[in-house]
Amino acid sequence: MLLEQINEPKDLKHLSVNQLEQLAGEIREFLIAKLSATGGHLASNLGVVELTLALHFLYDSPKDKFIFDVGHQSYVHKILTGRMSQFDSLRQFKGLCGFVKRAESEHDVWEAGHSSTSLSAAMGMALARDLKGEDNKVVAVIGDGALTGGMALEALNHIGHEKKNLMVILNDNEMSIAPNVGALHHYLGKIRTDRHYQKAKEELNQLLNKIPAIGGKLAKTAERLKDSIKYLLVSGILFEQFGFTYFGPVDGHDINQLLDVMEQANNASGPVLVHVITVKGKGYSPAEADSYKWHGISPYKIESGQVLKAVGPPMYTEVFSDALIELAQKDKRIVAVTPAMPGGSGLTKFAKIFPDRMIDVGIAEQHAATMCAALAMEGMKPVFAVYSTFLQRAYDQVVHDICRHNANVVFAIDRAGFVGPDGETHQGVYDIAFLRHIPNMVLMMPKDENELHRMMITAFEYNEGPIAIRYPRVNALGVAIDKQSTPLQIGKWETVRDGDSAVILAIGPMLQVAEETAEQLKREGLNIRIVNARFIKPLDETMLLQLAKEGLNMIVLEEGAVQGGLGSAVLEFYSIHNKSYNGSVRLVGVPDLFIEHGSIPEQRREAGLTSERVASEIKSMLPLVRKRAHGPA
């Protein structure tokens, strides 16, 4: 096998085109086999095999910089840069990362889990190269879905203005995670299918090549003629208007064509854009047939494509979806908004039932947030369904356009807390800290699926401003949904277990950790009170004042950043109200570091969010109470 002979990019240099094609087939077989055991981003990587081979064949990584937008389509790049032997550990704890990872290899020069960053990074690297007087190539690979992100368009504008030498490869497969939407998507489709333009361009090039010694005025005339044909046959060559020299479209699975076009692009000065057409899931029929399902996949059977999933209660996302449909059937004002995540956010069923009330804006979180504000101001009830990690991208709009206007927007914040194999770029552990300090915001988290259902009712009956529900990427608990659900009282907590030895304030899945802790300590003669602090904002001030009087040692337990989280809010409350707390208050949350990929239980252990840790903290506080009561020993 050729693949066994490839340990680093230079091993490709002596291969023929036929051998590169053979290697492409072997890489696909390798990926299909390995990901059947580990899961991962299969479809996107099968689609870029030839493209990645061509890059490493033509250029010299790491001197030449390859910047993969998002980075989940870098598996082929990892194989070619010496990491093939690590694929059994893909996306596992302490194993190979599913994204580009600078700490893994010198060939990984830019890492990102969010889209649309590659062009800005490429511009920065091109500027640095020129300022340092170096001569390396800078190549950004960006998908057509990521190109709709506002940041990418900002970068296109700047790159075209500065005229720096860099290459943008537009990997056009008509998909991001879900099918792409928007005017730019339709524009690319027009280029993709306009064979008249391609044929006319080829014939003109052949004609010009037959004219000897083209130079001076005649050469300029020829270039103007070529430009005129572009504008005649394709309405508006957008990338040329941005200042790029456009090449393509080219078949992204034809290595000969890829190498030929990239070599032509190398000879152009200034920024160039190579438009490459690929098929997501190429070479594996189940992934080709449903690249949306196979974008990020769990372990599966290779022969049938059957996904191996554990049987159990529904995910919280599904509970949210069912509740939203139920409520939308009663209230025609409810509109669902998603930034290119209809499936992941649980809106696929909603879209089928209410197609006119489902709005997928593409990868455009900032636009989605501001649009939701305007919808609310016009009397609609928008729900912004978004992953916690992606909501970070719309922070200014949440502050400026939603909360400042006190717009009645419902935030459905999925993937709150740890997310497992996607790792540090996708962890949903920061939203409490960046949302709770914004005026007018209400923020809550359910302990189980029945409480999530009640929170949905609460959110849509609430008319006084923005309100957010955060829920995790885990299965719910199997609790039955009340047939007659009622809304919750805003800011009211719930004591779920009584006790007088210590108190644990917990939210979401941490309630289960608190229960495990209480059971452990019960065997040691301690009775632990557990409070479901389901409203992160506003706090239950009445209960906090009562706890201050009782003076129980307190643990605030949350699967979120400890700095700025629920625990911080509790300490701030006591400080602002000048209330001395007779017991000790300790915060147990995600420490000040990025938690990498692995399973969610492994990530919780890494962060110290375990019953053993909480029990140890409580026991270590007990002598403090005795010392205060009896004085120094």
C-alpha cells in the first residue's frame, strides 16, 4: 500500500498523478474504517482528499501555511503529516484532536472550531511574512458555507484592498453542516453550472495562445476582452470585484485538474481564489447520499452505514424540539431562528410543520441575533436556537440589540456545559459568565426534561424582555412530562433534598452529582441539603438570605466557568447586601483553563466536577465550623 509509505509531506513529491489517485482511494478506505470505530467528521474529510493531496504535493508545509477553516476537515492533512498511527484515539481523551491542533504538529498553523476565521488568519500571516521579508505561500481553505459568515466577507474586502499574495481555495460542496442558504449560495450555484462561460473562456484562451508574441497594448486588449466575456456570460464576477484573480470552477476530485489550476494560480500576482467543486462524503455511498447526517457521525457499521447509538431517554435537544412544536401550535407568533444548525438545534421537525416560521440564516449568528430583536419588537415571539459556543459570536448583538432594547427574545442555548469529543473550541461553559451580567436578561437551566418543558412554557409566557434557557448535550433522565405543565415563578429555586450539615446549590446535570455526594456523605452521618438553583438570574434572594441566617457550609456546583458563574453571583449577592455568611462558601466549577476533547464524564473528572471532589470539599469545611464555634484549639 502506498499509504504505509507516507510519513511526511515530502514523501508525496516523487509520486505520479496515477499514484496520487491510488493514494486517494487508500486514504478514503482508511478514514471509513477508522471512523466506524471512533466516529468523527467523515463526510467533510472524504470530500477533500484530492484537494489536500494536491496542496501537500505542490507546496512545502510547514514553511508554506495551510489554514483550514473550522478545521474539522483536516483528517487527511493529519494523515499526511505523520499522525496516521494516532487515529485509533481520534476525539478521545488525551488522543488525536478532531480539529487542527497547534500543539500536535508544526504543520498545524491555525486552529479553529468556529467557521469563517481562515481568511482573516491568512491575511495576518501574509502581512507577517511580508514584514519579515520571507517568501512562503499562504493558502486558506474555506467552504462555501463558511464564506457566508460576515467575518469572511470582511476579510475578503481587506485582502482585495491590500493586494497581498495569498491563495484562497473555495471548497464548494453546497453544504456547511446543513444545506447552505442565501444569495451567495445561489451565486456560487450559478458559476458552478454556467458551462457557457467555461467553454467561452477555454476557446478564447486557445485563440490567444495561437497569436505569436502577444505584448503591450494587444495583451491589455486581450485581458479586457476576457473580462468582458466574464461579465457578459456570468452576471457579476463577485470575487474579481473584491480584487481577487478568479480560477475555476475546477473538479475537486480530479488531481490533474487541481494541480494544473493551482500552478496557474501560483503565477498570478496578488490574491487569487481557486473555486473547487467537491462532493461531501465522496467515495462512501451512505455519506454521499446524506452528507448532513454524516457530517459528524457516531460509530457505525461500514457495510450498512447503520449508526451505533445507545438506547435511552431522549436528548435535551429533542425535548426542546417537541415542546417548541407544542407551543407553536397554540401561538402563531412563535418563530424559530437558527444560524445553519436546524438539525443540531432540533428544528428539523419544526421546519416540516411550520416551514414559514422556520428561518435558517446560514452561518451568521450576529445577523440572527439582531433579526430576532426586530422580530420581537414587531410583536413576534422569536426563539434563537443556538449552541452555547456559537452564541459567543453574537455577544455584541445580544448586548446592544436585544438586551438594551429589552426585546422579548427567547434563547434556546444548546450544548451548555461540556460537549465531549468536539472539545475545547465547542465547550459551552462561558455563557453564564457572559450573559448574567447583562441588564434585563433572565437565565435558567433545568434539572430534567420535565423542568425544561416547564421552562419553555415560562419563557413564552414571559413578556418583559429577553429570557434564556440553557441545556446540555446529554440524554435527559427519563422523567415523565407533566400532562398539564405550569410555568415557573421567575427567580424561585427549589429544595430537592433537605439537610442540616451543609448545602449544595447546583444547576442542570450537577444536581445528579450533588445527589451522589449526598448519598456518600449520608453514610458518614452527614445530611446534605440540595438546592436546584434553576434560575441563574435572577437569584432566589429570599433563599440566599435564609441560608445566610442558618450559616450552613455551602458548595455552589456548576458545569460552567467558575469565574463569573453562578457561584460568583452568590458571592456578589452577599457582598452587595453586606451580609456576612456564618459558614464557608466554596465554588466548584470549570477552572481557568480550556478542557480538551474526550467523553463528558472524562471532562468532568478533569475539571473536578465529581461527587468525590464535592464530598472532600464539604468534609474539609467541617473543622472550620468547629473552630468558629469553640475558638482556637
